[in-house]
Amino acid sequence: MRQFIDVTGKTEDEAISKALAQLGLDRDDVSVEILERAKSGFLGLGSCPARVRVSYGEEEEPAAPAPVVEKKPEQPKKPAAEKRPAPEKKPERKPRPEKAERAAKEEKAPAPVQDLGEEVNDEKSQAIRKFLTGLLAQMESEAEVKVYQPEKGRYKVILEGQNLGALIGRRGETLDAIQQLTSYSVNRNGGRVRVQLDAEGYRDKREQSLQHLAKKVAGKVVKYRRSVTLEPMNAYERHVIHTALQDVPGVTTYSTGVDPNRRVIVAYDRDKK
């Protein structure tokens, strides 16, 4: 019997992950309907959660019709054919405890630890801290700002604290907006540098998720020989998809549309084998 549960989350992906953890099922075992998309508002203000409906279980199969027994003329009556027993209903699939436990552990897994060395305290890093401290105060966030310099001309900014989901936003949109504002602020007086902003290890998790999505979609493209258009992504996320599939036989990728609705198309390429 087909059943469903409704779950909410800060993003559609989070709501789906929560549902899978509750059911102890994999993504391929369920179907998902987006009931309400998450809204991030402006810089995370006025946001509302996403709501999804996750259906699972076996579809009900109609009972097989009883066989028709034809009567032959001038023939003795044959005993009535026995009715074919109705197909046994498959037992309802219950979540396996070990899968539910594994999914729960994955959901609660801490963000990967990054070895970025010591914090820097030069002119640009001070400007980054000053701008972000003021912006976060306006957003009523108590996140701590830490600034590192993995290489010359590039600053890695980590926001640390509790409940930073509002600073990340739906699919990282709020985090991207804060990063762009910070970059503009510190570069407006010259000496251009690159600023990368992260919170709760979101960037690494998102990159891994996109790589997994790319491989899965590529498999379907090769199997069915049909192109697949992905959801709108920013320039960095599109780069992750292109890089993940650049050496995969049978597929090619290209982008179409204009920002913020520019998308990656994964297309079948019979010549690339």
C-alpha cells in the first residue's frame, strides 16, 4: 500500500534528507512532491521552510479478473473452473533499523575539519572582519568570524557558531549574497582579492552532493540517450558539474540561459566514447 509523510526543512534537500532518515530508505526508494518551496527572503530575513511529501511503499495492483469458461455445444458440462487465488499482497516494506541508524548518523555528522593554518591579521583580513561583524550584528547573528589566507590573493572566511542555517539560506543563496557584499566592500578601494565564505562546512557538502548528482544524471543520459537539464546554479556550482563530467564517456555538458537562472545541460554524446 502506497503511503506518504509530509516533512519540513530549511531547504528542499534538508526536508527530503529528514524524511529519508525517518523512513530508513534511500532516495531511489521514494517519490518526492514539493508542496512548498523554501523562501530565503532578503539575506535570510522573512524566510519560510520548505515542505515536501515523500511517498513510499508498493503500489496496489488490481486483482486479476476471474477466468472465463466457454461452454461448448453438445458437450457434457465440465466442472466449474476453480477461481484463481488473488495474488498475495506483498508485505509492507518497513524501514531497516540499520539503514535508519546510518542515515541519522550521516545527518548529524559534523562538518569536515579544514586545516587552514593560522588566522591572518593583515589589512584585508581586518577589513573583512570589520564589514562582516557589522553585517552580522544587523542580522542579529552571533556568529564568530575567522579569516585565513590559504594562498596569496585569496581569503577563506569561516563563520562559526550555533544555528547558522539562516546565514546559509536555501541552496546557499544567503551565504553567496553575504560573500558578494563582503568581496565588494574589501575590494572597492583597490588591491583586488578573492573572498570565499563558508559556514558549517556547507561548501564542501554541497560540492560532494553536486558531484554525486552529476554522476547519477550522467548514468541516466547514457542509458536513455536523452539530455537532462539541471536546476539553476551559480557559476561555481556549474563549474563543479562541468569538472565532474569532463572525462565521463558518452556525455558532454554546456550551460544555457542567463543568471540567476543559468542551467547546466548534460547531453548524450555518441562521439565521446
